[in-house]
Amino acid sequence: MNRSKLAVGLALLLAPVVAAQSYPRGKRPLEGTTSAELLKMAGRHHAGAVQELGIRKDKAALQVLRLLAAEPDLPAKKPATDRVPLNEQAEHGRIYHTNLSHLMAKVALARMGDQRQLDDFIVGLSSSNLAWAEDCVDYLGEIGDTRAVKHLAPFLYRHDYVPNPGGFPIPLSMRAALSLALILPNVEAEYEKSHPRYQVMNEDDWRKWWEKNKKRFKSK
């Protein structure tokens, strides 16, 4: 497996909503959809359409994205871990996708340079809710702003994770490594040139890179 395929696989495994950069070229589900249709879908709280607008950095979508980001989340009727009865699944799905569209709008705005939204995800890294902190690590990778690098770097040294019954435990160090790879693709490209036997930078490689480069990022 080559480096790009491994990165794609990790992104599919890690991201709460697959990061835009994780899709192979030409494979995003809504890539061929017109912006006009995406805007209609976004108005119906289609989270994938909202995400695609953010990937495109479509300035015509700013008003819709800001409206979605400002909408209050709908109260969940049941915790996410509860089994939903068949007769409640449609309503449960509507609430979930509506709230997800709000979140994707915030990610999209941060991708398009909204400092307040970016700051909110950075603040989320310090949340006492570890699940949300994990999500913020992932979303900052999707946003791709280099201002997040110095905030993500400490997570390279953290190995805690939210238990995932029946699933693969993903430590914060691995999440941070993937997000840094998405934000700084040139770093991995240079690493590959100088380490032809290896296919991808792991957490230890990123920790070594950070120790050598942290001064220039901490000054930003």
C-alpha cells in the first residue's frame, strides 16, 4: 500500500465526517453537483452538500453557511449510544443530520477563513469532553489552516482515547499525526523523498519533526 492510499484509509477510519483531503481525486460524492443545487441541498440541512461547499470555498455560499452555523442544534431525543426504536428512526435521523449540517457549516466557514470558527475548534481541543476534543483534532485537519499546527502538536504526545466498543482504539497521537499530514502535505512529501523505504510519517516521525520546527510555529 502506498503512502497516499494509507493516508486515505486512515482518514476514512478517523474523521467524524471524512475530511475533504481524504478523498482520492474525483471521488467526492457531490463533486459533480452544481453549486446552485448544493445551495438548495444545504438549505435542507444536507451535511454532505454543506461540506462540499466548504471544500470549494464557494463565496456564494457564505450567507447560507452563516445561517446554518448560527442555528441552534435540535435537542437529541436519545443519547447517541442508545438503540433507536424503528418508529423513531426517521425523526432521530432528521435531528442528527440537521445538527451535523450546523457543524459542517462551521467547518466550511473556518476553511474559508472565518477566524472565529477556527478559534472555536481550537478551544475545543481543551474540552473536558474527550470525544469533542477528538473531533476537534480531526476537524482542524480538515480545515487545513496552519495556525492550528502549534495547537495540534501537543496531542502527538497524548495516547488517550475514547473507548470504542468493538472498534479499533484510535489514540490522540494518531489523530494528531493524520491532521498534521493533511495541513502540511509538503512535510510528508519531503519525508518520502528522504525516506524512500517508508510510506507515511507516523506519530514518532511527527514528534521528531515538531521538536525541530516548533520555534517557527510557536512564533505565529
